[in-house]
Amino acid sequence: MSNAQTIKGSDIHSLDEMKVSRFFGCNTFNERTMRERLPREVFKAFRHSLKRGEPLSPETAHGVAQAMKEWALEHGATHFTHWFLPMTGATAEKHDAFIAWDEAGVVIEKFSGSQLIQGEPDASSFPSGGLRATFEARGYTVWDATSPAFLIESPLGTTLCIPTAFVGYHGEALDNKLPLLRSMEAVSTAALHALGHFESRATQVVPQCGPEQEYFLVDLDLARERPDLIFANRTLQGARPPKGQELEDHYFGSIKERVLGFMQDVELECFKLGIPAKTRHNEVAPNQFELAPIYEPANLASDHNQLLMEIMKRVGERHNLAVLLHEKPFAGVNGSGKHVNWSMATDEGHNLLDPGKTPEENLQFLYFLGATLKAIHRHGGLLRASIAFAGNDHRLGANEAPPAIMSAYLGSQLNHILEAIERGDVADASEKQLLDLKLGSLPALEKDATDRNRTSPFAFTGNKFEFRAVGSSQAIAFPLTVINATVAEALDAMNTRMDEEMAAGKGTRAAAIAVIREAIIETRAIRFEGNGYSEEWTVEAERRGLPHARDTVAALRIWEEAKSKEVFSRSGILTAGECDARLHIRHEQYQKALSIEAQVLREMAETLLLPAIVEDLGARADALGKLAAVGIPVPAPLKAALETQTRLAGVAQERLVALKAAMVAAEALESHHARTEAYGGSVRHAQDLLRDVLDQLEKDCSAARWPIPVYRELLAPLI
């Protein structure tokens, strides 16, 4: 047995105890562990089923289950759970003990193949968007054998977690995992068709992903004193501190000891679970940080990112730190995103978005590049909708995050090549003339061959695309599903054109050039190299006919278009009912998120902030009255300041009443769309107005009377 598999995660307490390579993945039942523990024939059958996408035989499933059980028990596990990703955006689990009665009525440890493959949680208590009625409780969790089972350790015990998909009684997808797996299969099928023209021996193409996770840390004791951080994960009120990010001294700065201790413990947990955490650093805003992993298959990257967010919160509590994953926890400083790096790789290890070093590889790269651009161009609005929710509305389009207009940045070198192809008259060209376009001399693009454009929502960064607009708190499964689905559709369209060109008598190279050129010309509108934050780009994008969904309300309208729904249904990724259900859930989640925020702000204003402000006004008035009583003239500026503060307190009370009225009016609306628009319009506007005046009042209120921690405390360096 290898060292990594004989080491127990519970025995490792710090990163410096041994090399990471020795214990990486020690808490996962990965392929290496299976190879060592399974009978050869069982392992061979398992790999065969996995490669062909076929169901496991009962015998194979039972063999895997027995080996998994023994491994888990050796590591101290007492329970197992089917771990899944419902449409809440979080994870879910139901624990069962490894016990059963034997024939003599004695308790034994037992875990069968059927228990491994399928579980049955209650499907009526999770968001279904109408796919399941309240009384229809049956749902199934089905093992995703491509994502290794893993152990979650805690001081209270160890649990075996089995990654699964979650479906209803009639097979409808009730989670984020199943559509992602379907979309990966659609991409693989379309990409293999394309690769057939380029003499590839690949038998599978797997979408790859590396999501960069941004987050804030604040002292946990301070966070617990703020209802907004507890219930909304962001500050709903707060005046700007004397120092924010103005000096630009936090980004890539030295990591403070308290934060480094947290980061090291997070990485330790990640490495045990096979999560390839690679990079850690300070981000732009005070107390903002980032963790970035190495690439993995998209479904595994999705599982690992969900696990990472849970690990960060759990480890944060051990360090008395609150981990804020919200996209905009603090006004006036940068918010957080989750840059989703995406590409496609063959089972031979070839990245299809790597330009390569030969003419053949160059042409293949341009083909897949063209398909990705085609996907962004045709479905930019749907990509925008995939990352539309209440939290992300605070950052998209601001001078810190990509705009809400989907465009692609390629860099000057690659753009120059595409423009040359676009200008070339290749309709009747011979093979020799095609080579005159200098495709054969296309350089291998290194990662730093072009500048980076942080204002682009979909930027090519050397051998992958970076979808920069994904929210930091968001489950990445659905954005990945949309990327995969739209690229699969684009590849299918290009493959059809390729077959038509070859049927008309063109050779492979000439046909490929013709199809690539069509894609380049078609997608010209979404290629943009300039400043995506500028007003000029907004005007230019409108001239080019690009959709601009400024908020979730507008983005969800794009999702409802027939073209958007068709991209899912055509490849069997989502049925019309499943697609409508997700749209319905997005409306509900948006409304509920804003309703919770409005209610929390109302409660804070009514029971904490305004009482403190009134008390402060009374104390100041009393102090000025005492001065006058002993014959000391009250300076006019002091009296004017008190009058201004009193007037603002009155304005705050008026705006509080207006917020409550807006909430009542929104809830009274029966139409789902109307209610979403009301929350995104009148309720949010009333909330912003109330916050604005409360922030002003905070600046004038006595610090001793202000009832909650302020930005100056929350954003103080964690040393």
C-alpha cells in the first residue's frame, strides 16, 4: 500500500508534519485506494463501467461497497451519508449508521451495494420549482462514481460521504449535479465528433475547471454582534472607515499570522480530501483573501468548491473568525467573486484550448476557440442569467467586477490572428494558398503572451477561458452547466457545417478553415479588448446588439426566452419542466433574499440604531441645556449640528416607514414576476435610501452609544 493510503487524516495536525504528496487524498476513497483494496476483477469492472458510462452490476457495486465500508471503518467512521447538491446552493446530507441486525438479532456493521448506489431522502422539503408537490415526498440520491467518496472528520466523529445526484420519483433532476453531468456528456459527444476531423485518438473529452475563491475574514465575536452579518452575510448599514483600500497596501501584502494560521488549517483539510489548493494571497480590500486550486474535471471541481466553502466556515470558527462569502459584505471596498477557469481536455491529457506547437494543433485549437466564442455570442444573455442573484447584483458592473455585458477578451496577439483569417479570401483557395495565411506559424501562446483584462467577464488567458462574473457565494455547478451546454451546441453547429463542406468536396483543412472563418466573423461583436467598465463600452455594446442585463430582474427575462431554454432541452440536459422549475426557484430565492435583508434592516433600525440615535440626541440636548443653565452661551455650530442630526433622525424614521410599506406592497403581489420586480425595484430602493441616512447618522453618533461594531472595527487588520 502507498503511504498516502495508510496514513489517517486524523493523525495529521499540521502542514509541516510531512510532505503533502504523502497524505494528499488520504481521506478519499479514490482510484488509487480502490486499485489497492478491490479484487482485480471488481476494479477492472468498475473502471470499464465508468469509462463507458454504464451502470455497475450488482456484484461490482457490492464489491466496491464492502471495500469502501472496511476502509471507512478503519478510519473511524460510524455513519455514512449520500452527499448531494440540492437547488438551495448549499449541500445536503442524511446520516445512517453502519449497523444492521444479523440473523441472531445481533448488531453488525453492514453496508451493501444497493446502499452505496441509491439513497432516499425526503424530496418535498427541498426547492423543486413545482416539480414535486408537498405531499410527493419520495426522492432518490444516486451515486456519482466519478467523484470519490470522502471522510468528514470532526471532534464528534467521522462520516463517510458519498457524492450523489438527487432526483425525484419520476427521474426529474432536483439538484445541480445531474444537469452538470449531462452537460459534460453533451460536450464530450460534440467535441469527439469535432476531433474526428483532426486525427485524434481521444475517446472522451472532459470539461475542466479551476474556481478561484475570494472571501473576507472578520473577528467572529464582532460578527455575532451584527444581525445583518448573521442573517444576510453582509453589512446592511455601515459608514465608511477612515481607511479602506485607498493606499492599495493590502493586495498581495504579507499575510498576518492569525490569517496564515487559518489558511494553513484550511489547506490541511483540503489536502486530506484531495482538494488541490494551490494559491493563497491577500486580495484588494482589507481583510479580503483568495484561495485558488489546480484544474480538475468540472463535476469534481464543483464538489470540491462546495466542500471548500464548508471547510472555510468550519475552520474559521476554530480560529474565532467569521468567513464572509457574500459578494459585497462591505460598501465602499471591493466585493468578492469566484473566477471560474474553464477548458476542455481529452482522456489523452490534451487541453483543447492550448494553441499547440504544430499547424494541425493550431487549427484544432482555432476550431474549439471558435466554438467557445460562438457560445458566448449566441448565449451571452443566458451566461449572464446563470450568475444572476441578489448578492451578485451588488458587484457586477462596478469598478471592481466584470460588467453585466458578456464579452470576450482574447489579447492582441490572438486577435491579430483571427482578424487575418477573417480578411482572407479562402472560399476557393487551394491547400497551398491556405498555408499562406500563416496558420502554420501560429505561435504557441504562453500564459503571459498577452496582457490580462480584469474588466472582461469572459477572458482567454493563454490556454483557458476565465468566467470572472461568477459570485463568490455561488455554487458553480449551474454556471458550468451553461458553459458546457452552450459550447456543445456551438460545436454541433460547427460540426454540421464541417460535414457539409467536406460533402461538397473540400479537404479537411480547407473545410475547417471555412468553418472557423464563419465563426470568427459571426462572433466579432463579442470580442472586446478595451475597458469594460467605461460608459463608452456600454454605448458600443448596445450598438453591437449585445444584451445588457443590469440586474437579476432583467437577466431572468433572458432565461425565459425560447432560445435559452432550447439550449438545455436539445441535448437532454434539462427538460422544459426542469428548466422552468429552476427559473421559478431563482425568482423565489431572489425575493426571499431581499425580503430577509429588508426585514433585518428594519429590525436593526427600529430596535437598535434609531433608539441609540435618539438617546444620543437626548444626551447632546441635555448637555447643551446644562451649559445654557449655568450661563455659558451655546455655540451656534453645536446647535446647528444637533438640529441637523435631529432632522436626519426624522428622515430615517420616514424612510423606515417607507421600507415597511414597500415590503407589504411587494408581498401582496400575486404575480411571481411582479413580486420579483417589486423587490428588485421599490424594496431595494427603499432599503438603499434608509441605509444612506443611517450611515450619515452613524458618523455623528457617540461611539459609546452606537450599538453594533462599525467598519473601523470590522476591517481592522487581523493581527
